[in-house]
Amino acid sequence: MLLENLKIDPTDLPQLEARDFTPLEKDYLYFRITAWSLFYLMLSGVGAMLSLFGQVLFTFWLYPLLSLWVLMFIFERIGFKYRGYCIRSLDVSFRRGWLFHRLTTVPLNRVQHCEFNQGPLGRLFDLATVKVYTAGGNSSDLDIRGLRKEDAIKVRDHIMELSSRHA
Amino acid sequence: MPKLQLHQPQRQAPLGVIIMFFQNLRRAINFVLAVVVVNFGRDFSWLGMGYTEWGIIFAAFFLVYSFLQYRKFYFYVSGDNFVIERGVLKQEKINVPFGRIQSVNTKQNVIQRLLNLVGLKIDTAGSQQQEINIPALSKAYAKELRDYLMEKRYEHLEEAEESEEEISSSNVGQREPLLRLSIADLFKVGFTQNHLRSGLILFAIVNGYIWEFEEYLIKPFEPYLEETAQTFVGKGFILFPIGLLAFVIISVIASLITTVLRYYNFSFYLGSEGLDIESGLLNRNSYNVPYEKIQYFFWESNPLRRIIGYRTLKVKQAGSQAVNERKLIGIPGLKARALLRIIQMQYPDRKSGRYTYYRPHRLLFIQRLVWLALVPSLLLSTLLYFQDLDLIFYIPIPLFFALVVFLSYKYWRSIRIRVNAGYVEIQKGYVFPKRILVPNYKLQNLSLNQSFLQAWRGLKSFQFHTAAGTLSISHLPAEDSESLYNYLLFCIESSSEKWM
């Protein structure tokens, strides 16, 4: 084994610090808020149908939905500060979440493949996602969302190049 | 030695007709069973013919069909592919590139054993779950074909990787089994199964069958059943212990039977290319696990097994979760020394290098105490309160509470993780102790999670993602988990060993 005789001081190891993370594009916040709002709009569409053609009162669903919508605003606003990615020479990391924080790191020598994609809403905001796949199962795959399209392509190419060098 | 002659299409052993006949018959019986049960006891006739006549016609049809199936089943090698052609009405051609072969296993069910034939099953690294199965080969031929395919596979892999390094462990390839279960071992393993689980599984199966045929099994007896049920309720206090005893006895017998069926004449080898396991009484299976596909080992026990010092070693292979459940191979009845020997052979440098230990915070205990002991007890007490019951009914509640608290405490104390330059070892479980050993270079990626509750206490949850599933350990102190995170990333990134 390579490491056997090496004495390693934990403090000498490269540390992954919060300040190393690049925040996402501000547009990504608006992207998320728009996506959620569309979702709530759809729900209220269903509610409106029930009220117009059925026996359900408007107040029965309108106020809960509105308060959820406002809560979503606050949560997204605060949560956005916690989102960010970090590309180092040997790994990629992504972190997110305010109440439930999650940090995932994929070493580049474990990357299976890496793809870039952009949905219809993403095209509207000029945002794209880079997906990094490993053999570690679906729950462990890394998605870097909220990048400008040209940045996303650069990030993908960078990851591809580095990971192929290690493979 | 028989020649394989794979450059031209080969058929299976002639007796394969019988195997295929029984395969068809089994499918047909599943299909026809419902019809037969519905008409049970009644005379059945259609187009002027009864059971016997139709039975003979069907059997003759299946025999002809099986014969055609046998005639149309070929396998051969073309280029870098192993090819199977089959099908009577719908022709099918399956191409298996040598490089895609993961392992080749042989299986024998009862009929195959009687005819002295072997079924060959090829596992591939494809996501599509196509069945690649040659059901009837003579024993010698199957062995040769298996060796041939595995050899081709390695040649192919080596070509692809251009690795000059020969498989160095070829001297390990002794054919002396590392473990063979004797009849006595078999009974010990059977008696120490998790009886509760086998009992419940049996109960579920029986229950499923009963309700499937409810119309015919229960409906006719309903008035009678209701009457007996009434008397049973009256004598409930006497019958309950008897029922419990019956359940225990049936469960033990069920575990004994499944153990004998599954592990009869179990033998385990360390081959030159992978682990080889052979076992089974009626269905004789042989598994081969290539070494590089092994992601990690874990071994576990239960209260009964701990008394006689038995552990079960399990091998986790690379693959999706669903595949893994099917492919999880257990090696039962291992004494501590035999287990350590296997681990030592697999990971010779496990003991070198100092381990750093980590333990979860007591929040883990507190959370389990609240959710598993406190909340159920309170719910139960309020339920009893509203039922206006005597105080005597409250007695089990504190007992339950104390038991759960004790078990939660022991569980919390049992969790430990230790890490050195080469390995991560996780230990958890008090009633069902379990130990997981993962070489660092088999890790794929890492995650750290933190809920707001953990943030308030300065804790984090650690997740290790491997190609054979995710392992996690919660409530580690934040500084510990961060330094462990950085250290393991360093280990993964600086290792040049192939994880597969």
C-alpha cells in the first residue's frame, strides 16, 4: 500500500473550507422561486377547479397555499446562501441546505461520466446543470445546478479532462 | 478431455429435452392450477374430453415443444463474443462480449441433479436484466465451458488494460476448501437462525396462499370456523401460550429446513480469480465472485449464534442495490479464527498502521430513547387511560420502557468506527452485532449531512458511498467528521489501486 509508511499529520492535509466554495449565480434563486411558484400555481389550479365545480370552499385551500408560498420565499432566500460548489485539482464538491445541510465530494479519479444539461426553464434563465456520476449509486451522484451555460460547459470539460487523466 | 468446439454451434446435452419439458411444465402448472382448483371435485369436460384426455394432449404438446426448443438452442463463439441462439416461434440471438462477462455460475435443481446435468448462468455488466442461461450441460462440459469463459474474460480484460502485471495471487489457487460445513455445523447454523424472521416469513407465505385461494379454502368452512373462533376467544388465556409454543416450534423447524436446503454440503474456496462457493441440497448452486468485484465484507451474528461463537460473513459486490440483494452471498458458521483467517488472506495489511477511533455523540441515544421508548409508552398509556382499564394493564409499560432504554443505550455504546491508512471499520449493534470492513480505495465518494438539531449540538452525519451501497454513521462530532472527511478524501485521491 502506498500510504503505509507515511506519517500524516491531519493538520497538513488539504482542508475543505466553507470559504473555498463558489456561490451560484443569483439567477438560480429566481429560477427556483419561479419553479416553485409554477408548482403552487398548478396546485391552486386544481383547487380552483374543485371550488368552481365542486363543494370545496376557496378559503379551504387558498390560505394554506399562500402561506406555504410565502414560507418558500423565505426558505429559498436563506437557503441560497448555503449553496455552492468547489472544484479542486483532485475533487469536486457541492453543498446545499440551511436546516438540513449536505455536503458531497466526488474524487475525480472516481468519476464515471459527466454530463451537461439544460431544461426549458433553464434556457429561459440561461442556467444549466452539470451532473457528475460515480459508481456510488443514485443518492451519491453530484449535481451542480445553477451555472451559466458557458461556465457549465467549461466545468464539465474540466472535470472530464481531469478525471480521464486519473483513470 | 472433451473438446469444446465452440467455433461451430453446439447443442446442449440430449437429456436437456427433459429439463426443458419440466421447465415448460412448471410454467404451465402455475397457469393451470387456478382452473383446476376452481373445478376441484367437479367433473370437467370441454369438447367432449375430461381431465385425463386434456392432460395427455397438453403433455404431448409440451414434449414436442420442448424437443423443438432443444433443437433450436445453440451456443458458440464468434469473434470476441459468446453467442446463444434460441427460440421456436420467436428466434432470439444473445451476444455476450467476453469483456462484459462478470461471473459464470452453475446451478442444479432437483431434476438437473437427477439427470446429472448442470445449468450455466452468465452474469454480465449490463443494466438490462437479460437471462443468459444454458439449462442443460453435462458436468464436465459445463466446468470446461466455465473455465474457458472465465479465461477469455481475463484475457480480454488484460488486453483492455494493457497491464503487465499478471494476477499475482495464482499461488493461492488451492482446491482445498477453506470451509466445509459438516452435518453437525449445519444443524448448529439451523438452530441458531433468526427464528422470529423465518417464522414470520413462513407465516406471510402461508397467509398469502390462503387468501389467494380464499374462495375454496375458507368460504366452505366459514360457519364452522366462526363457531370455533367463539370458543377460542373464551379460552384465549390458555390458548395463547400454546399458540406461541406452536409458533416457536414451527419457526425452528422452518429455519432448520431452509438451512439444510440452502447450505447442505456447503464449501467455500479461495480460487485464483475469485471466491468460489458451492452449496445446496435440492438446488445445488455454485457462485463465483471475482476478487476485484468485491467491494467490502461484513460479518454479523445474533444472540443464539454468539453462544456458540458463530458468525456469518457476507460479501458485497459492485452493482445496483437490487442486484446486490440477490447477489449478497453469505458464508455461515464461521468461528472467529476461521473468519480472521479469511480476512487476513484478503487484506494482509489490515493490522498494520494505527487506527483512530470515533464514536457517536449521546444525542443518538437520546433520540432513540425519545422516539422508540418515550413516545410509544406515552401513546400506549393515553390509549389505556381512555379505555378506562385497571392499573394492572399498565404494568408492561414501564418494563417495555426500561427494556428499550437499555437496548438503546447498549446500541449507542456499540457503535464505533475506526480508520487507518488502509481501512475503515464500522462496528454496530448490540443484539445483532455487525462489523463492516471497507478498504479505503473502494470508497467512491463521501457526504456529510447536518440537520439543524445536529448543528445546534455541533454534530454531523457521515456517509460513505461505495459501489455496493451506502454506509452511514450519524452524530459524529463536527471536527472529527471534518478531519475524517479530509483524510479519507486524501486516501481516495492518492491511491492508484483500481476499485474494480
